[in-house]
Amino acid sequence: MKRRHFLQYAGAAAAWSGFKYKGFALNPISHAPMFKSLAGLNNEHNRVLVLIQLTGGNDGLNTLIPMDQYDQLATVRQNILIPESKVLSLDGTSLNTVHPAFSAVKNLYNEGKVSIVQNVGYPNQDYSHFRSTDIWMSGSDANEYLGTGWAGRYLQNLHPDFPDGYPNPEHPDPLAVQIGSVVSLALMGNRLPMGVAISDPQYYYQFVNDQTEPTPNTPYGQELSFLRLVSQQAQTYYASIKNAADVGKNLSTLYPVLGENNLADQLRIVAQLISGGLRTPIYVVSLDGFDTHSAQVNETEGTIYGKHADLLRKVSVAIGAFQDDLQLLDVDDRVAGMTFSEFGRTIASNGSIGTDHGAGAPMFVFGKNVIPGIIGDNPMIPEEVGPSEDIPMEHDFRSVYASALKDWFGLPDPETALGHDYPILPIFKAPSVGVEQPVRSKIAIQNDPNPFVEETTFTFTSEGGAVLIQITDIHGKVRHTVLEGNYPAGKHAVTYRKKDLPVGTYFYRIRVNGAVISKKLVVI
């Protein structure tokens, strides 16, 4: 095999770009431990998760617009804010609207097929694209540098002998497919990447079994043996993907013409591979361009036009067509999608009609079997906003990962991949039968007064079970535990004195039997 047909990435082991299908490189991520378990007993209903990376840092405040903070926003981003008369309403709430270019996602929300998680980020935000992306991919803390991915660690623990014996009759298909990019840090194991990317198949040895040519008994020889083994797997995965592509189809007429919307083109392939019978639980697609430091809107035509509007329209049209296709193909009950970006943008616009690197931003999770609604409160915009001030984190991104692993794929212990026990958010319906768990109706909490000076009373209602109420700062650090214990079904109240809690903005969250609700708390 010619070495020029391999690509190096992340300063680590080799990766392979995907075979070309309708102009895209398909990178089959192989049987790393987490994904094998997802395709096995822990994913008995053959559920699929599609990860949509919005590369560059999406402006959450112009995507999901907090109407109760509109007046404050108008003073600090007047040259980019969407006019109040142009925003799109969401059913069941007057507090939130979306960008006019997000109409297809708005329609899905109104149909009960979208869950929005507010203010997602991580403590001590790093504002570098590369570092923040690494944090999201590795699942690390901001001050922790990991060479392994959150998925790769989980997979490594389950399959320490990988890659020997893969693929196999039980799992002939790749366990993730990344379109248009090399395998990310998320799939890195302890010694090697827990996935491969398949390049043009004519460049690979036409192996039909696990035999490889003899290699010298040296470190180089061992590496060469591994590369040859992976190339055999790549050839096998190529065949399964090509077969699915040949059998699969698309039924939706909502997709744009090929080449017009890159994200829609990628999702079209994902739908076709799913319909073709590929038993792959994870797909990764992406759209670049969200680093909108300048010309975020069109100064001449108005703020509803411009770079950011074009990007959001592509995302919305792509998701709308994809969901329509899944429904027509009769596979929408087992497929969910999730958008993410490495960070949000600043509250205030800058002098270049754009926004700079920020922190918290919304994530959109869509599908027939998500629990619809909005998780979390609108960000609070202060009266005076500094040029670099951003939205603080309310929900750790690893809580979203944990929720997907546990509630979507049925993994009982997502902390084995994530390193810590993160709150499970009410995003997904039950993995067993696809029947909605009415988590949102089981928990209700409020505190009065809020803001408060010395003390406030928390009143909560639940259907009984283990209850935990904690107060965290804007970086996610737990400052106080208000109460912890088992409480019967009904309404309860507890008075909290601030003790040593300084004046400022905080969050309080209640956890009942694993379900979590989070709200703002202000000390004055």
C-alpha cells in the first residue's frame, strides 16, 4: 500500500478519508467500545443518533431569541438583532422565538419533534476554536488535557482487544459513519483511534481474510501490521456501506438540488444508508462558517439577511428535509439528531457587525421520540454589558451526552465514558418502547422571593422519590446543597438562607429520580 494514500491527523495514528459517494467522503468509524455496545444489547431497538456539528461557534442569541430580554439585547446588539416583527413564534411559549431563517425547525418544534437545551457549555470556557473543540470531543474539563475521546475511552474499556476480530458476523457494519472528515478526537482510545476512515477503495489491498504479509519484529513492523489489518477492515466496511447505498433510497422532495446545501447533501446520504439497512448507530455531519466576527448580517438588506441567516437556513432546510425523509421511509421512530457548536457568541455585537467568541449557547435535539419543549431558562442580560461578556453555562454539555447515552441508547452507566456522573436531562423518550416519559410534568419548582437578600423558600412538587436541590455558580460549581433525601409524592417547601453566598447570579437545580430542572437564582 502506498503511504501517500494515508492521511495523518491530530498528531496521532493514521486515518483514512472516506469512499466517494455523490461527491462525499464517507468515513466509517469502526467498532470502538461505546459504539459496539450501542449496536448490541444496549441498543436493541436499533436507535440512531446523528450529530450535527456547527463549526465556528454559533450565535445562540440570534438563533433562539429570548423575548423577555429583547429590550436589553436591542441596546447592545442593535446592528445585528432580528426585528421583533420578523421573529418566528414557538407554540406554547411567549418567552422564546427563533430566527426567521429557522422556519423548518420551528415547524418541527410546533409538531412536538424538537427539544431545546438552553445555555449549554462547560465551566471556565476556553475561547480557542481548537481547544474548545477538543474539550467537546474529549469530554474533558477546561484545565484537563486528554489524548483520548469520551467515546473512545468507553469503547476501549469494553473492547481492549480491538481491532482484532473486527468486523465480524455479529457486527458486519461500521458502528459510526462520519461524512466528509477524518475521525475526530472523540473516537481516540488509549493507544490508537477507535475508528477508521475509508479512502478510495482501489488503493487498498484486496484482502479477503485476516492474513497479512509478514512484517519485521520491530516497532515499525508492528505498526505496519496494524495498518494492514485496519485496511482490511476498511475494505470490508466499504462493501457494507456500498451495499446499503445501492439498496437505500430517499423519498422526500424537500431536499435542495445536490450541491446547493452541503449539510442537506450529507443528511440525504445518512437517510439513504439508514433506509438501505446499515445498522450504524452514530452518524457525524458538519457545516462550517459559524465564526461570524464580521458581516454576520447584511447591513444594506437588513438583519434578517446575511451570513448567519444563510447558515441557519441551510441547517433548518437540511433538518426539515431529513426528518421528512425519515418519516416517509418509516424509520423516524428510531432516529434522533443533535446540533452542537464549540461555543456561543458574545452578548454584544462588535464594531464589525458581528459577534466574538462566547460561552453558553442552545442545542437543538430533534426527532419523533424526543420530549418536546425547552429545558432551562432564558439567559439574563444585564443592564450594562461589557464587549466580551457572554452567556454563562446553565447546562454542562456532558449532561446532554449522558442523556443520549442513557435515555436514547439505554446505557445504564454513561459515567464510565464521561468520567463523572452528570445530570440526566429530560430530552429523550424511553428507549424500551418509545413511549413518552412525562418527566416535565412530574417536577415543578419555584422559589420566592427571587431575587432575594437573606433567605428564599423553595417550593417543589414531584411524584416522590430521591430529591436533590443544589445551588451552582455560573461556572457550574456547586456552592450549596439545599436538601437531599427521599420525599413522598406531593408539594414540599424548604427555606434557604444564603449564608456565605455573595451577591450575584446563580442557578438552582432539582433532581428527582434522575430527571433535572434548572432555573436562575439571584442574590442582591
